[in-house]
Amino acid sequence: MRRGAAFLALAAVLAAPAHAVQDCELNGQSVNPANGHSTAGKTGLMRCRDRDSGELRREQELRNGTFMGLVRFYEKGKLLKEHSVNEKGNMDGRAREFDPGSGKVVREATYANGRTVGLARSFHPTGQLRRVSFHEEPGGERAVAEFNERGQLSELRCAERPVLAPAVDDARLCGHAGGSPASVDLFDSRGTLRQRLAWRAGQRVRAESFHDNGQVAARMTQEGGQRTEQQFSPEGVKRRERISRVTERGSIGLREAEFSERGTLVREQRWSPEGEPLAEDSYYLNGQPRRKAVYGGSGDARTLEVTEFFDSGRNAATGRYLLAGRYGRQAPVGIHQRFNDKGVLVAESSFDDAGRLKRERAWTDEGRLLRDDEVFEDGSRKAHAK
């Protein structure tokens, strides 16, 4: 290392903030928790204080030389955290955290060998419930309810059974009581309505979210194994829609649609109940079709028939393709044609079953033949008589 670099490295070390030194004692005797010899075989509550200020920083229980049982941390003499650990050093049993100013509990939970189990709660500085969640193994966090400082619900996730009592009546909120779905409103920190949900037996069957002006921003409904999702502009115009078939393994899209700012349909895709593509259409803003694509066949013999249009509704082009995989366009086959806006054929290409171009013809806008070429595999051409 060069001399200058060595000096800079030393300066960085000297400038680094030093950790506060703590002195620990157990049963009136000085111990060093980093030195197992000083704590070997000992039982009791070790207390550690800041050497400079004398403030209590930590209390930790030992049992026959093993750190096991109660652990407490302090800040400026006030209790900050407390929990218990097992013989492996993992959190086990009740754990709590406290607000350093008021001393109120801000979080409480129960652990089993380092994992949260049962109810875990956190609180606003005012003592108002902020969040409650339920945990179990396997599965981890199963249900959640969150509240703003006004006490209004701001988030809700339900389990397949009521699990949040006595902190929250999720039997009622999550629609476990039977009958009609339970309606729940969710608010932001300012008290503005942001979502409206409906739950039946722990399943969300309807959801609405709102723009700042109160208009619906998104809506989801689920009935009979079918889910419909919609998105809206702040002016209330539907911009997107997706319809899916819900299965145990997830959802399969059946239809997707996009709409213009005026609400007219501009794009639509459709799939079979098995997830195979059926059609893909697009439209001009005047409502006329722009492009229509229809899928056919199955397996390795899938085809795509494409028709393009002018905004007047007249055909602009037609063609057929063989597909590789579900969506990949592999090769054009058969006769592909193009038309002018008067409906007159102006170009035509012929392909064999392997997608090779075999013949190409072109006409004027008045229909007079301009070119008629036979195309060979090496790209060379032979002109036919006009």
C-alpha cells in the first residue's frame, strides 16, 4: 500500500464513531458476556450499564451459564424492548416494544423458536391499534387488519376462518357469519375513503378503489368461478376490463379489453377456458375495425387468420399464418392480399406450406397488372407475361 493510501485508511479508522462501552455485572460480580469463562455455570439476571453515563442499557437472564430467558433493552433509562430467548438463542414467548417517550406498548407478539405465532399487534403513539396480524406454521402471516390514527380500517386481508379476535371481529368483517357478503370500507391516513370491499367466508368477492375525486378507479367482482376486473379514469370512463376463470391453481384469462378516453373499444383479446388464444381484435376511434386475428387448429398445427381494415371499414389486407407455440408467428402460408381504400386488389403473395414465397403480383390502383413474378428458393425471380 502506498504511504498516502495508508494514511487515508488510518484517518478513516480514527474518524469512525466508537461504540459505547458497557460494563456488565451478575449477582454483584463483574462479567463479560463476550467471554464464556466469566459467565460459565452462572444463573441470574445480568445487567449492563453505559460506562460513561451509568445508564442501564441491557438486562439478560442466564441459566447455568446459558443466555436463556428474559432479555430487556433500555434507552436513556427507559425500557425499549423485552422478550425471551430459548436455549438456542431464538426468541420464544411474548415480546414487546415500547415508545421511548410515553412508555406505551407499540408492538407485542408471541414467538415460538424464532417464528411469530398467533396474534401480533402494533399501536399508534396514542395507544390506538395500528395493525393486528395472525401467524401460524406452516403458512406464516394469514390475516391482517390495519387502522389509521382515527381508528378507521385502512387494510384488511382475511383468512379462511376467523383468527383476529379479540383484537378485531373478523368473523363479521370477513363474512364468516354466512348470508350476504360483508361490506367493508377502507380509509387513508386523512380519513378519505379509498376502497370498498365485500367478503364472503374469507374470500374477497368484490372490491372497489377510488380516485381523489371519489370516482371509482378500479372494480373487481367474483362470482361462480369467474372474476371481472375493471379500471376507470377519474372522469368515470371504463379504460380496461379483464374477465378470468378462477381455479385452485390460479386464474385463466378469458377476455381482455382496452377502451379509449371516450369509452370506445380499441383492443380485445379472447381465450378458451383452457387458456388457448381464440381472437385478437383492434378498432379505430370511430368504431370501425382496424385488425382482426382469429386463431384456429390445435397443438403444432395452430393457425392465425389476419384481416386488416381501413378506417372506412373496407378490407386493407388478408393473410394466414402457421404458428410455432401458443403465440409465435412462424410462417405465412397460402395467399396474402392487399387492397387500396377503394377495395381494389393491389398486391398478392403466394406462400407454400413451409412459408416460402412462391409468387408475387402487383396491380395499379385501377386494377392494371404491373408485375407477376415466380419466386425461387434462392431468391431469383421469373417474370410472367402481363
